[in-house]
Amino acid sequence: MVTRSLRSLIVPAALAGMLAIAGLALGRIYAGGLGPRMFLGAAVGAVIVSVAVRRLPSWSVAPLSVLALAGYTLLAVRLSAASGQIHGPLVTLTVDALRNGIPRVLTAMIPVEAQPDTVAVPVVATWLAGLTSAELALRARRVLLACTAPTLLYAVVLYTIGPNANAALWQPICFAGLVALALAASAGTRGGAAPNLTASQRHALRLRLALGTAASLTVSVGLVAAIGPSVAAGVHNRPTDPRRYVAPPRLDTLDENPLVRLSGWALNPDQHLFDARISGASADKYVTRLAVLNDYDGVTWRVGATYRSAGRVLTGPNATSAGGARSGRRGPAVTQQITIAELDGRLVPSVAVPERIDGVRVAFDETSGTIALPEGLRSGLRYEVVSQPPRTDGNLLPTADIPTGPGVARFVTLGGAAPPQIRRLSEQLTEGNGAPFARAQAIEQFLSEHYQLVADAPSGHAYPNLNFFLFGPRNGGGQRGTSEQFAAAFAVLGRLVGLPTRVVVGFRSPTSGTAVRGADAFAWPEVLFTGIGWVAFNPLPQPNTQPRPVEDDFKPKPEPSTPPPSTAPPASVAPSSAPPKPSAKAAPPAAATPPGTIAAAVVAGLFLALVLTVGLVVLLRTSQRRRRLHEGDPPRRIIGAWLEVLDALRLAGRPPPRHLAATEIAEHAARTADEQRTDEQLKSPIRPAAPGLDELAGLVNVVTFAPDGASAAQADQATAAALAYVEHLRARRSWWRRLLWSADPRPVWWGRGRR
């Protein structure tokens, strides 16, 4: 008895283990252990509920399990909200998490923090898969079919993970082992062949089993031969990341190009932008970044970030990415407590390489380390950031190399053709400077010695603006500019000589107090070195110094077709005044699958799954009816006909009470057939009577008390009576109930339960 009870628990335990493996696999892209623990709880809880109520009627299982799921989901939302410091009514958080959970999981930054909107959908999916598999295994005794739900869940989890986690070979191996264990345990609990079979029947049964086994083996070998080579060839391929099909949050023009805001802040130097309290290091040692601008099209520098919804833990730039700042050493942690005053927009200021942020939910670009607040900054907003800025070893810079390859292509790309004078200047600056650091120093020194820093220079960093800044007449407004022109000119000259460069917009630490004002805003260029990371350069002139004339060190050739400008260019050619024109030579963006295609594929897949499910149910129902009415000896066929009648009454919503005798059930069936009429049939003056079941009830009593007293003719008579009554009862239903009659899967479970 004990051994049998333990054996009956093997299948539920195996199903729970499969669901748990799927949860652990998904937990590999979550930060901390809260998410995986919640998924494990959902896997075990769903199976335990089904095991606990297996003795109850089948109709009560789903409501009880869904009720338990609702309670567990509320618990998961509450725990994750407390962990992520998310405040609000529990019901509101739960509804929002269920409504927006899928897109937020797909747009969340890796590793995903366990928050209500990132754990609710996986918990619900795991629980529903557990409910489905447990019911198929425990009630319908279809263990192989029951393994489909955990397998589909595991496949969806692996697709969701994509290339964002390392391979864990033990998980699929254990998953396959649990499937085999469940199938072996279910095979061991089945009874042997009926002892009353004749020799010919036993031979036919063995032949059918052998043919079925051979057919299954043939199909399996064929599938392995067909898809095995392609699967083996794709083992080392990088999985597709589903996140590339989901559009992350986008920012407006000012947030994409904050360089254009520097001139406005320079004209309002006393504007109170925010307060910053920095601890862990001297306040004047670090600058606060607002944005990193990576892309230049000849007109505008842009952030070009891919923002992902983030929790409190930020991974910072990846060490493996071309833009990563983590390539080199990192300094001590720096904590910033920032309170927003008059700074607007969506970009969130912080010290370089932020690792954690508290007090606000943000979107984060891992490549550049830029933080954005989708709903925008507001006065009084307070948050705390913990950063670990890089520490540059100056002794390594003179011999440092620069990275190459597709990963750094965006940092050396220029939109369109640069003006000839700018190209000649870049060539002159690199003469005799072969090392990358020497080239960067030459550009830095030339800009700082020959140009003047002013606060009232017009904004703009397109090619015409930079050309005028570098070579325009000093008495006409040329050779003077804000940090915008200095940083942009350095970055363009650097890219012309092969240096991977970018522009950063940020703020100096206040010399006294905590208030950061408009005068503290500036821009600076950075150069990427192999093994060191991004290194900042300062092309601004030293205070109280007079610039040297550019003509002393560089004599540009006059352009015959375009005379030198005699006046300053327009105040700004930034996107706020003229939309940028994409360069014809710019590389086209990678084609992404449109959202409509993904939605259509999902809908088509769901429709195909529905059609296959309905077809499977109809096939099982047809096979069940054939076994009941046409296979076996006469007593078994008579009982099968009676079971068909009982199933029809239950499908009609009028199951007979268990205490009724066969003749009383026949009377109950007659009354039910007369009641189940459609509106059209009630209006008709002709009401055909329902086929009688009295003779069938009598035959049931005969085979119950005298099994050998029934003949084949009586079995045929019982079959005809049952079919006639079932068809008569079905015809009395409404059109849509008649349509669903043959696709209802419940008779399959009822038939298994009566064995």
C-alpha cells in the first residue's frame, strides 16, 4: 500500500520538477534570488493543489486552482513590490503587472529585477502549465500529453532568454530525465491484459502493440534523421534575442541631442538645475554625466541609445561591448543623492558607470551608461545613485592601442563628406604622431591653444558650424565657441584620423554647496582605448590665456567655388531649428521584423494550436465511441452504449443522480430530451418523441446481474438505441452547442474515470 502510494506521487513530482527547471532557467536572467523562488513556488503549488483535490469532481478543480493562483499572484506582487521599493495599492499594481507584463519583460534590462511587472506573467504562466499538466496526468492519465505543457513552457523560457545567459546543460538533461521518469512510472501503474482474453485476441493485441511500437520508432527515427543535422549544426549559433523585435522607449529631440542645450545654459549661468551630494570621494573629483552621444551624421550628434526598463540594479556598460567603460579598472564606489530643481527633459544625471539607483524607476542604456526617466523629470524628484567610475592608468596610455571591428564602427563613422579644410587639418595633426594617444593629444593641444572659449557663441555643430569655428575669421566670430564646438570638433577630427570618439554632456561639481547651475554644464570628448576603456580629453583652453592665431600653424588652401564666410553662420542648425538630413552614405539600419508580423505569427500559431487541439479531441471522442459500441463482447458493448447515454446527459447539463437505478435513469433521460428544445422546435406544431431507453435500461440490468445472458443482437439493439437518443438530444440543442458537442473534451476524462 505504501509502495503504491509512493509510486502514485512520482508523476506529480516529475511534473513539478519539469516546471521548476523551466523556472530556474528563466531565473538566470533575473537579478537576485527572489524571481527564481517565486517561479519555483508557482511550479510546486500548482501541482500540489491538483494532487490535493484529485478526489473532488473534475469541475471543481479549475476554480479552486485559479483561486489559489490569485492568492499566490497577490503574494508575489506584494513581495516583489516591497523588494523593489514600489509603492501603490496592491490591486492596482497587480492589474498593471498583468496588463503590461509581457512587453516590460521583453524591454527590461538584463539582469531583470524582480518587480511586479516582471514576475506576475511568469508566475501565472507557470501555474497554468502546472494545472494543465497535472489534470491531464492525474485525471485523464495521459502522461505523455501532460508533459507537453511543461515542455512548451520551457521552450518559451529558452526563447525569452535568448543569448542573455550562459548555457546550463544540466537543466535540459534533468528535464529529459524527468519526462522519462514520468512515462516509466505511468507505464508501471497500468494493469496487465484482461485475463478473459482468448488466444486469438491476445495475439491480435500483441500484433497491434508491435505495429504501434514499430510505427512510433519509424517516425522517431525519421524525425531525428530529418531535423537532427540542422539542430546539431545550430548548437554553436547565437540564439535570437526576442528583445530586438520590441521597440524600446524613445526620447524626443532635445533628449537625443542635449548638446544644443549648452548655449541656453551658458546664457543662464545662475539657473538652478539640481542639487547633488556626493559621498565616497571628494566632490570636486568627479563630474556628473547627463548623456553620452555616440552617433554623428554630419549635422547632429545623437545619443543613439537603446533604453531598457531597469530596476534598482544597473549593470553598467558591458565589458564585452565596444562602448563599454568597464574594459579597464574601476575606482571606489561613489554615492550621489540628487534632487531635481529646474532641470527638465527625460535624461537623468549621474556619475559615470552607475550600478544602482533608488527612488525612481528608469530606463537604461547599457552601452553608454545613459539613464532616462520615461515620464520626465520634475521639480522635487529625489533619487540616489551608486556609481563605480573607471580609473585610468596614465602610464598605459602612450602605448595603448584602439579597438577595431564591427563593434566600434559607429564610433569612427562620420555622416557625409567632411569639408576639405577639416580633412587637411586632421592629416596635418597626425603627421609624426603614429600612436593613438599621441594623435588624440595633438588634437587636444591644437584646439586648446588656438581657439577661445566664450559663453555667447551660437549653438551648432554641423559641418558648416565646425568649419566656421575652426577656420572662420576671428574678427567675424570665428575661432571662438562654447564647449559644444570644442567637443564636437575634437570628436570629428578624431574620427577622421581613425580614433573611436564620442561626446559627453554633463556638469562640473559645484565648488561650494550642492547646487548645480547652468554655468556648470559643459561637454567633453572621449576616446576608446583597448584594455583601458573610454578616456576623457579636455580640449578647452586654460583660463586667462590668449589663443594663438590658427594661421601660424595651419594655412588652409582657399576654396575656389566657395569663398570664406565673412559673417557667422545661422544661430543654430540643431534639430530644434532644422531637421537633420540623413546622409546618403550612411549605413542603412538593420531591418527589424515589424510588430505586425510578430503579432500575425502569434495569432496564426494560436489558431493552429486551437485547430490541432479541437482535432485531437474529436479524434479521441470518436475512438472512445468506437471502442464502446463496436469492440468487445456483447455485455461490454451494452455497457458502452449506456455510458454514451450518461455522457450525453452530462453534456446537456442534466446528469442523473448517482442513486437512481437504470430504469429511473431512462425516465430521467426521456424528460430531459423533452425539455431540451430550441426555440424553433418549440414553435413547430410537430414534436417528435424522444427514442425510448427502456429496453436499453433492461439490457443494462441483464448484463449487470447475468453477464452471459446478452447476445450480439441485443448489443446491436443497445447501440442503435443509444445512438438514436444521443443524436435526438444533440439535435435539441442550440446551433452553437451542437457545434461544440463533439469538441468537448470532458467525456474523455469521464470515460477514463469510470475504468
